Amino acid sequence: MSATLARVSDRLFLALVALLPLHTVYLYRWVAWKPWLVLMLVIVALDLISGRGLRWRRNGVVAVAVFGLAVLASWPGPGAPMNFWRLGLALGAGALLLQVVGSHATDLDRVLRVVFWSGAAMAVTGILLGLTTNGTFGPGAVDWFNGLPGVDRVNKSAYVIGFVALTNWHQDPGYAALWTNVWFVLAGHAWLRGVVRAPRWVGPVVLGGLATCTVLTLSRTGWFGLICGTVALVVATRKDAARTLRLVGTAAGVSIVLLGVLFATDRPEVGNDMVRSVWFRIANIVVLGQIEVPEEEVPPGGDPGDNRIDVWSEYWERFLESPVRGTGLGTGWAETDFQEPHNLWLQLIAETGIVGLLGFLAMIVILARGAGRPRAVVGSAMAVVALASLAQTVLFEPVLWFLLGLWHARAGEGDETAPAPTGAAVAGR
């Protein structure tokens, strides 16, 4: 019985990995009960019931405990806003995910295989939802998905009329792009390592589909992240760069074809306008403040600018107000009419102070002392998250904690690059 429960736990872990990017589906809105979160709690329960225990490494527990205490030091008192507890729960879920991944991801190739097919599903879903968002299936289909029970949204209108960004498996375009970029890198490693058995065309098609989904999010952070991920993948596999370049080049060709289809099938005046939205994003790709848009072109209830310059300056002032322990986790967003700062480091230092920042860095150092430097697979994926941290608060996204968990597991130790394809393995490369 114990062995059976342990096997069920291991299989549920792989299901958790496959569903990690799925954030647009929720089971209960207030605490954002995503499918992966439910699976994680079931896995922990099964590990305890099966008798094999949690198998958490001491340095991993110490690392998250140090960071957790540093964050708690920012508690603003009995009047703490609800955001303090919500973000605290998000950090707790992330810390638990790190432990679960660290104890279950003992076979990196198996995890990468799941990521590859999860990425394939994400790419197919994204292309179909992209066609829907463009109005290919009619005006009613654009909003039909967003109205499904338990679905947050699969696309988002912003900036100007005709600008509708794909959110796909996430409710936010920027974080949707972060997931497709990280899965792009990990799926690329899976294909190059030969852990996926499929016809030769499958690998480039999956990567090309994921790249296309990133473009459809219309997220500038996502676009830069895709470039970063591609470079990181090539650098990580530089000992056999020719194979990687062939894979990436073919994937780029697939993406160009898919984007051509999306442009060609775009229905005018329905949903997203591909030409207008892509050009708008390119023209304003470095604008961080208010964008000048004619009033009649702003979508109902929309705001043409994201006000990041104003938010960043305000968060810096909050840091100067309380530099040691910050003003309290989540208080910045709760006490102002502005958006979140879209910067992990700025939010961390403003809301948790120097204590919180040092706590986070201490967590990374403790993990590094136990796991060594990140290997090729995890390191290249972390490069994408590191870039995103400058424009997104990835601290509250499971993608960061998942990669920290893979690093903590040391699952890829010694596998700096994939072996050259031989014999029957060629078909899977």
C-alpha cells in the first residue's frame, strides 16, 4: 500500500509539472486555487501517508525559513492590508513548491519530457486562442472563452482599440510570455538531450509554436525574454552548437509561417488587429510612462499607459521612508491607486527593506552552498526569469520556485550538454 501511494505521488508530481503554467483556470478565486496548487497539497499528503516522509533537505528548509523570517519582519502591525496575507500565502506556496520539486525531481530527463509535451499543449492552445482572439471564428468567440465558469481570461484588451493580447494559460500577458519562454528553453533542452521520442519535425514545431505564443502576448518583456532564452539555450549547448542552431532556426521558420497565417486570417474590426497591435507594441517598446493616444482610440475602461515611471519613483520613496524593514509586504499596491511596480527588486526593497532583500539573497546563497552553481538546463532557464525580474514581480510566480526546486534537486548534475545523437536516438532529437 505504501509503495502504491508513493508511485501515485510521483505521477501526480509529473501532472503538477505539466499544469504549472495553467493560471487562467481557478477553483476558487479569493485564494487563487490553481490546479497545480491542489495537486501539490495532495502530493505532500501522500508523501506523509505513504510512510516515506517529505524527504526535504535541511539546507532547503533553512533557506526558505531565513527568507520567510525576513519577510515577516516587514509586518506593518495589526492593520496590515489583505495584500500582506495574500502575498505571504503566495510566498508560502512557492516555498512549498521548492521543497516538493527538490524532493521529487530526481530524474531531470523525465521532468523535461513532461515539460516538452506540456509546452506542446500550451502551443496548440495558444495558436487556437490566438486565432479566436483575432476574430477568425467570429465576434462571439472572442469573448466566449473568457465567460466560461472557472476561467479568468484567455486574452486582454489594453492600450488602444484593436490591441488584444493573448494570455493563453495565464490571466496576464506578461506572465504568460514568461511561462512560454521558460518552457521554450526547457523543451529545447528536452529535444536536444533526446529524451523525447517523436518524428524529427515535432521539436521545431513545438518550439516554434511556443515562440509564436510569446509574440501573441504582445509583451515587450516577453519578446526580450524570448531572445534571451534563445541565446541562453545556444550558449548552454555550445559544445554542439550546430544542432542547437538548426533546431532554433527551424523553429524560427515555423513561427514565421504561423504568424503569417495569423496575419492572413485576421478579421478586420473584430478582436485583435494584428497589424495595429504589433506595430503599436514595436513603436512603444521602450515607453514606460503615459502613451499619447487619441481619446476615441482608447478601449472602454482602458488606460493607454502603464505608469511604471511614476510607480518606480513612488516605490523608491517608500524605501527611503523605511529602508531597514520596509513598509510591509503588499502595502505599496494596497495604499496607492497605482499598479504593482513590475520589478521584483524594487518591490522587495520597498516593501520588505534591506532585511527582506538580504533574506532573499541569503536564501539563494544557502541553496547554492548545497547545490553548487546551476547547471546548463536550469541555468539557461533562470536567465529568462532573471531578465523578467527587472520588469515583473516574479517572486510570486511559481516559475521562479519551480526552477529553484530543480536547482535544489541537483537532478541534472554532470549533464552540462546533451550527448550527440546516435542510432535510434536520432529520431528523438
